[in-house]
Amino acid sequence: MTAPLLRVDRLSKRFGGFVALDDVNLDVAEGERLGLIGPNGSGKSTLVNCICGTLHNEAGTVTFAGEGINGMGAHERTRRGLARSFQLPRPFTSMSVADNIRVPLLYTVNARRGAKHLSHGELQDRCMELLTLVSLGDKAAKDPRDLTQVEMRKLELARAMATEPKLLIADEAMAGLSHSEVEDIVALLINLNGRGITIIMIEHIMRAVMSFSQRLVVLVSGKKIADGMPETVIENPEVVGAYLGT
Amino acid sequence: MDFSLLANAIIAGLLLGGFYAAVTAGISISFGMLDIVNIAHPAFIIVGSYIAYIVNATFGIDPILASIIVLPAFYALGAAVYQVYYLAFEKRGQEALRGLAFFFGVLFVTEVVLLLVFGVDYRSVNAVYIGPSLHLGSVELPLRLLVPFLFAAAMFAALQIFLSRTFIGRAVMAVSQDPLALRLMAVNPTRIKRIAFGISIATASLAGAFLIIIQPVIPSVGRDYIGRVFAICVLGGLGSLPGTVIAALLLGVLESLTSTYYGPSWAPAVSFGILLLTLAVRPSGLLGR
Amino acid sequence: MRTPIFILVQAVIGLALYGLFIFYGNDYWFYAGYTVLQFVVLATAWNILGGYCGYVNFGSAGFFAIGAYSTVFLYTVGQQIDDVVPESLQGVMHLIFPLSLPTMIVIGGICAGLVGLGTGYLTLRLRGVFFAIATLALAVVLETLVVNWEFVGGSRGAYVIPPSKIPIFGAYIHFLFALMIVLAIVALACARLIERSRLGYGFATIRDDELAAEACGVPTLRLKLTATVLSGALMGMAGAPFPYYIGYVEPSSAFNLSYAVNSIAMPMIGGTTSWVGPLIGAILLGTLQQLATVTISSVANLLIVGLLLIGFVIVAPNGIVGLWQDWFGKKSVKSRRSET
């Protein structure tokens, strides 16, 4: 059996006396489409933050592409191919939409040792390519604050995609979007997966998660309580109980 | 080892520390709980000192009493300053750079105005307890340190009771942790912050009186206290009043010992040195959250 | 325009300025001009860390004084070689010393840069606010150390006696003025180069959102350290000629609060998003202060600076450059960046 792309082993994280994550184990295979769900406050974002290096976990290890990345800074993890989008979009407001895409190209793609560096012209092209992919091509010169909600989320995803990741974690990328907008994003993510990018989707919108995921993981109060095929998991009484409160 | 020299240095340090705690109380609220980096706080304290001086020199009223009388004015000033800060910076999300620059400007302008009005002569106040000391064996307790210490303790007790027992006080503690929850309780976080900042500046009035009792004052004295105040705040742990008290006493004693054994010219470095050390080693402080 | 051309243009302007002062001005112009140019360097240096990265440095006076006191130290060693250096090294030392001022400027810059590195390493992992407070602390610690260091004069101060005449330039102040022009060009060219480079993008992301920057692969700590070292080094270089300019250096003049205030006020009033802002701020405020010192008083001029700082920060947060862009609808910095 091939080694998983991402292995989270016995991960724990506390904030003072509050246990946010308790001994979480998770394997993600290369090319997989994983869904991660759980009630609010269950620790999903904390898990993402620990995996990506924004937070430091007290216990447990994270292994990515065979390499232990515990203790590595967030930017190091991004350069190794681990990308994430933020729940609340965080664009760089002092630069244009296109420049927001330029940053990860400059600092991730062009910073990887041994990889081909993009020239100035190639950077321009790649920027427009990515923006067009998320239908923001005509907004390249705009101020990110002038974008609509869904456009900002697309920019957020495009920025993560610009880092040429092996694994992309989409953290509630569809919150507050309309039916068709949700479908747009799901289609985009499936497209990316088709290109070989492993994707973890964290979502509350069950319709999206069910149609997207090949495997479903459920987190409740910092503990993983289910991990398996989506149809099976949602019928798990514990999972039902967590959502309906029995 | 001269025991009485050591004992006196420690006692003086503790009494001084109590005063430092009073000086820091305001920052503990504004920085520790409201996340507002009011580096101009020492300037407000110096203003308090000069007001105490004027009232004392003109009417002969006790400085601490004078500071209590003007307390409401300081509160109002604090509320007004917060309002400006909120509208200009917090609302726009630009506190980091511009808020800091704003308070720095206030600090500076206050000092310069005081300089223009009062000049560079040292000012002090007259009160019955400035001069005499209590003697306990070989240990001397200067009353000019003891009286502010006692009043500072009273002020702290009052603050602690306010923060833990009253609704508004608890709202102040909550506003830094969860402003959304406050809103859900139909409490306006901005109003709470304004009240808290007002209280923070009000403490400066008292602290100013304590200051001018303990030492003569010139406008630049404020800057000596920036380091002490933030060192205490960080060492004690942001937002923790008990932490502030402990850190203040610690700093007072360390400064006093340094001054006694190495000379007073090294004293300023003590607080800043502690600050840098704490930031490097344990930024959350002794009792920080 | 490309950087070498920019430097050439600046050099021509500097030369013209120098020429103007020589033929039409008097020595006072040189003394005043030196001060204004010094502020150009300080303001530009401050802005690299403050405006570009968003990290406020309250301790500019400290870095400035490191430069000044490293010069005092080297000068004093040069004067007292036989007293302070062991016999075996005296021969070598007599060959090296006295050091030329340009050399001392470089050394001053290195010293200040190292201190910036140390301070940054200790505090840049924390929130920007703690860094700002630490810089305040740094300035005071440094001043206390200097006050207690007898070799460089301590609180009594030290005398540094420049030669009265120097080849080519004539009066020594002319030489100092020319040196400061060079430093100003270096600082401005640095700032401009950063703005247009990858580093400039990195700094901007730190200012906008450090967490997102990290997620995009920006090594924020490394960049912040770079900015701190660069900024500190430039400030140290600005301070290095100061003893020669003033003749008598004591801690209260080298660590003067006006350096801290001006190096913050000038960029914030001029505009923090581009290299033009600190330049405008320094020239305007510097000249204003020279006039005020002469006509009103030196204390009043500080008051004016403080009030202007508060006013601009509240009303015109993007400074004069920002106002200009709003009024004349010029292309914003944002789109200009997209072209490069």
C-alpha cells in the first residue's frame, strides 16, 4: 500500500484548559477527495491550522509527502505543496487582484529549489491563467475590497492554487453562497482534483460535501468519530446524534 | 553584608512597587483588556501631577484629595480620547500603525505643551506626610512612599471589585475576549470600551498625585515611566490585575536594589531590560492569559 | 526608470544643489541642509520597516546614536592608540587610524544593523505592538549604557574635532553636506528598489496580512529581519557623521527624542506607501523646523511636528502622497505595481 500523502498522527491541541483537538488521526491518500465535517466549534479550523503550521500542536505529528513537518513554519509547508484557503477571505488589500496571485507565484513557485523559475512574462501569463480559471479575468486590476463575496472566495482559492500545491485544504469556501455559486466552486474543485491535486473540503453545506467527497471524516469536540464512505458515515448514529443533539 | 541597607532597599522597593502598580493599572486596562496601545498614558499621569501641583500650590489642598476631585474630568477626557481613537482608527482597522503613531503624537505634544507652560523647573507638592518617616527597628518607612502605597492598594482593591462584581466591570473583562457575545447580550462593546478607557485615564489622575508626592516632577519624567509601565504589564501578563501587582512589586524591588548597589544611573535600564527579557523568553508573562 | 538612471538623476540634482549652495548660499545653508538631508535618510529608513512592513520603530534615536557613538569610539581610539591598545598592536593600529569618515559611516551602519538583527530576532515573532514597545526599550537601554560608558564620554560627553579644511571641498561642513547627499541617494535608491522588487511585494503582504502571507509562501520572519537590519543600518549611517557635524556629543543630543518623533512624523505626513513620501515629509518638515527654530523656539517647532503628526494620522492617513493621488486622480500605486 502506498504511503498516504498526508498523515496526521495523534494530534492534540489545547488553548489553556480547553482541549480543541484530542488525539486526532487522519490519513489522506494522494489524489483523494476528502470531506471533513463537524458541528461548529468541533476543531476543524484548528486542525487545519495545525496541519498548515499556523498553530503549533502540543502533541502528535504531521507527515506530508513522507516528510515530518512538525515545527516547520507555515511558509515552508506551503512551499512543500501544502496549500489552504481561509474561511474568511484574507486578500492583500494594498495590491490589485492580479498582484494577489503574483505573490504566491513569486514566493512559492519561484522559491522552490530545483524547480523552474517563472520569468516575468510567464508570471504575467500564469496570473491571468489562474484568474480566468476562476472567472476573475476581467477583475485583474481591481481592488480586492471591490469584489463580491463569491468573487473574494474565488480569489482566495485562486491564490491557494497559485502555489501549485499537491494538497489543497478548502476551509468553508462556500459559506453563504447561493446554490449555483456553490455548484461553481464544487465544479472548480473537482476540476483541480482531476489535475492531480488532493483536496480536503471542510464544509457545512452537506449537499456539496456529499457530491464531492470520496471519503468523509467527522470531527466532534476535537475527536474524530467517523471515517469512511460518505453514505455510511452519515447513517452512523453517533454522527446523527452530534448534529441533532440526542 | 549590611542587613539594614538591604532591608531598606527592599522595603523602599516594595513601596515604590505599589506606586508602580498604580501607574500601570491604567495600561493594564487599556492595553491588557482593550488592546489599545496607549503609550501616552504616562503623559496623562504627568498632567495629573501638574494639576495636583497647581491645586496644592494655589489652594493648599492635599494632592491626593485634589486628584480625586478632578477624577471625573480625567474620566471624561479618557472617554473623549477613546471616541477619537475609535472613529479614526479602530473602525477603519488601522490601529496597528496609525493608532500607535497617534498616541505617540499625543505623548509628545503633551510633554511639549507642559514644557512651554511650566518650563524645566522641578515642581513638587507640600503635604504633612512628605518628609517624616516611620521607624521600625533599623528599617525606615518614608511616609511619602507609604501613603501613596496605601492609597494605591485601595485603588486596586476598588478596581478589582469593580471588574469582578459589577455588570459593567465584567463586561469590560468580556469585551476583549468575545465582543460578539456582548452584542448578543444587547451590550454595545464600543460603549463598554469607552467606559473602560475612561476609567483607565481616571487612574492616571490618582497616579499623577502619587508621583508628585514621591518625587519632584518635570515634563520629561513621563517618558521614564513608559518602559516601567510596559515592562510591568508584559511581565505580569496582559489583562491580569493581580499579575500587574506582582510584577510591579518585583520591578520596584529590583530597581531599588540596582539603585542602591550600582547607582541610580542604571535604574532606567532595569525596567527595559526586564521588558526585553520577558518578551524574548516568556511573552505571556507570569499570569498571562 | 531603471535604478542606475534614477541614481544618476539624483546625483545630478545633488550636484546642482551643492553648486547652488556654494555660489549663492552661506555656511548656514550647509548646516541647515545637512540636517534636512539627515532627516531624508532617517525618514526613508524608518519607512522601510514602518511604511512598507507595518512595524513601528520608536527607537530611531537609538540606531542613530549607535552610528554616532561608534564614530566617537573609533575617533577616541584613534586619538589614544598608545594608551588603549597593547604594544604589539600599536604599529598596525597607527597604520589603520585615523579612519576616514566614509569608513566610519560604513562601520556605524554595520553596528546599527547588527543591533537591529538582535532586537528583531528577539521580538519579531511576536505581534507588531511588542516590537514597537521593544524598540522604545532598546533606545533607553542603549542610552543608559552610553551614559555609563566613560570611554566615549558618558554623561559628560565627548569632543570630536574635525579638520578645519579638507581638499576639494574647502570647509569641512561642505564635505559633510556632500556625504549626506550621497547617503540620501543611497537610502532613496534602496527604498525605490525594494518597492519595485519581489521584496516589496513581500513587505506589503506582511503589512496587509501576515497569516495569509505565510500561506502564500512568504517567509515573514526572514523578511521582517531584513527590513529591520536595513532600516537600522541606514539610521546608523545617518548618525555616524553626527559627531563631526556637531563637535561635542553627549547622550541627550545623540538620543534626542526629536529623532524618534521626526522619523515617524515625516513618513506618516509625507505618505508611507512610496519612497516619495518620506522625502517630501523630510524636506517640508525639516525646512519648517529650521525656520521655526530660528523664528520661534526649538521647543515650539517640536510642538508643530507633534500636532501635524496627530492631525495627518487622523485626517489624511495616506499622507501628502495620498492626498495628491486623491485630488489629481493619478494612477494609484496599486496599478503602477502591476505594470512592473
